[in-house]
Amino acid sequence: MDVINKIHSVVSDALHLGASDIHFIPQEEHAVIRMRVDGKIKLRQTLPNNMMRKLISHLKFVSGMDIGERRRPQNRGINMRVGERTIRMRLSAFPSQPSETLVMRLFLQKHEFSMKRLALFPSQGKLLKDLISATSGLIIISGPTGVGKTTTLYSLLKERQNETNENVITLEDPIEQPETHFLQMEVNEKAGVTYAAGLKNLLRHDPDIIMLGEVRDHETAKMAVRAALTGHLVVTTVHSSSAIGVIKRLIDLNIPQGDLAEVLHAVVAQRLVQLVCPFCPHGCSLYCGQYRDRRRAALFEILYGEALRSSLTKTSFSNNTEGARVPSMARNFNMAVALGYVYQTEHRSI
């Protein structure tokens, strides 16, 4: 099997399983291809290292990476036609031992996700829709990689735009979900289009709502707060383990607490949990999971209103929001277990 057909075969397998990531990993004696399905790594196949090197080189070439550069990480976004589908992907090459590895993140668009479908508890989905109806301010969603933060933001923005027909501009690295009704800009650091520079320019395009893929540094955080201070609604993501941790992260990025108190409208921590399968009481096998339309759902820890204002006045922070009367992620999870929605063993991801 030639390189192109092999890549298409691997991606087709990933699509069949509903995988979010494909790992191409050379090892000492052979190479392996692994896939992340519902948050768990599954070994799919082994192959010779020389074939793996060809696969990685081809993927770097078609995505526009420097195929001769193996000493530093590289990232690119591409579209790939597989069968009747065009799949959006982010490729990340990483220098490792004994050889360079590559991970493909697949941005799957099986459904038009709604908050009703995403949120495990309908009341949390409704609250998020209410919060996104604000005309200005800053809304942040936090959580580890792969929990669906961007999907949640897109779902909220699509539902709002369907009602208001506003000008939504996104700045992402890369663009995860092509959306014809949004204006979308992709970060390109080689061309000087960083998050901070891109945000500065898109403010001239008369946005009603601005979506930033991620706040990574002081400059981006400062620009996001400044945009919110000028009367725009800004929504973005931050890597943090909890809602209260987002505030600490922003303060660590030298954002004044006074500015945060003025613009911060809501902070949300998100996690995905595996839903109990009605057919497999002890957990689904890989193949059983393929045929279930909804295998995971989101839990949210939502900090807003008086609880948020109270948190912003504190001089020190902890990961416990119970004192602010906000249901913690652990409490939400325990409620989901008690109601029979999720497995008790999922607690390690909370």
C-alpha cells in the first residue's frame, strides 16, 4: 500500500471510530499508530519504522511544514478529502527519541451541536445561553485539551447569531470549524499574525462578538480585556483546572483585578464524562461505542454574578469555589453518578 492510500486508510479508521486524535509514533523496533477515542488512547496498528517515516514526511509536506526540520516542533492546519468527506485537521510534529513523532487532531463535524445536546444537565446549558446573550464583557471557558471548549463556544455563538444576525469574528490557531456565517482569521506567526496582532486588526472590522481561540500570554490577555472594555462581547478559552483558577491565571498574566472586575461576565470550567451505556453495564467496548449517537456529555462549573464578584475581591485564590456558593465540578460529577448518568470510575478526570 502506498503512502497516500495508507494515510487515507488510517484516517478512515479514525473517522469510523469517532477518534479525536491520531498518534504516529516511531519506536525502537517498530512504529505504532494510536488513536484517542472518547478520551482514551487505543493502539490500532504497528508498522515498520521506515513506513512511519514516509507517512510523517508526506504529512509534513502536504501541510506546508519544513520536511527537513526535525529539531523543533511544527504545527499546521490542513483540509483532507477522505471519501466523500472533507476533514479539517491540525498537524503537530514533535522532535522525540528515537525519531520525530506526529499527531493529527481531527475536527469532526458530524452534527450541528446544540447546548441541549452538549450539556449533561439542561439547566447548565440554559444558563450558558443566558450568559452569552450579554452585549459586552468577557466570557472565558477553561479546561484541558480535548474537552470541547471550542465546540461549546461555537454552539453558543451559532445559537445567538441565529436569533440576532450579528457580526461574529473569530481568531483561531488553526480555524477548527469553518463557518460561513462568521468572519474567521487564522493565526500565522511566521507572517506576523499573532493572537495579539490579529485581535488589534479585527477590532477595525466592526465586530459585535469576538471569539479568540485561546488566551496564551500577557499581550493577548491585555487585548482581550481592552476589547471588552470598549463595549464588545469577547469569548475565549484559557487552560486552567477550575473556574477560580482562570482568575488566578489572568492575574498571573498581570491583568489588573480592577479591569477584570469591570469586564469579566462569566468563567466556566468544562469537562467531558463518559455516559453510561444502556447495553454494556460495565463500560462500552471500542466497537460498541461506534454505534451510540451520544457517548459523552459536558459538565460545567459556572462562576458568574455575585459569586464571581466575590471571587474577584479576594487577595488569594484556591481551587475550591464552595465558599462562593458555586457547585464545584466534583459536586456536579457526584450528582451525575447518583442519577445514573455516568460511571463512578470517571472521577479521575474531574
